[in-house]
Amino acid sequence: MIGKTLGHYQISSQIGKGGMGEVHQAKGQKLGRDVAINVLPDEFAKDVDRVARFQREARILASLNKPNIAAIHGLEESDGRDFLCGCSICAHATTKITIVLDRMEELKQAIPVK
């Protein structure tokens, strides 16, 4: 994905990879803002349950306001690909998006999510 455009974001590098997606460094073409993009993998993009989970997790992440979790700017779709757009503080902080997504199932069992 490096060098490609997703929506209005130009992908510049890969930051990390996890069970629910790949996190990329990107620059928004509209505002010139550096962001982290978490892209749902191709193998999950056509799975209705996985897409619903990705969207549900995006809403949960967007509700969090913690210093060690990068803020989520939006849940977007481009050319049939769902992706999260979040704050890009540094590679260490943006990688936490992938970590949180990978652990969301454990959190759901500890805290009921509706």
C-alpha cells in the first residue's frame, strides 16, 4: 500500500500489522495532517461479521480518551475498503491502535459492550 492513496490519504509507510489490520503512516491531502490509517485486511473485507466487528471496535476506540491510546478521527471507506483514521503521534503510539484492536475480544468479555 505504500505510495498509494486511500480516500484522500497518501500512504507513506507501514507502522505495524495485527490480527484485525495493518497500520500505515499517511498524510491527509485535504488538511495536510499526518495520520495513522488502520486498514481491514483483504481476507476480512468481504466477511460481514468481521466488517461489523471492525466498525463496532472503531466506535469503541473513538469513545476512549486516554493519553496512551491514539485518538480516532473517523471510520472511513474507499473503493470498498474499510479503514480507521487516527492521530499519528509517533510510531509507538499509533501501533497501540493495532494492539487495542487485537485485544478487543478480551475486553468485550470483561466489560459488556452493547
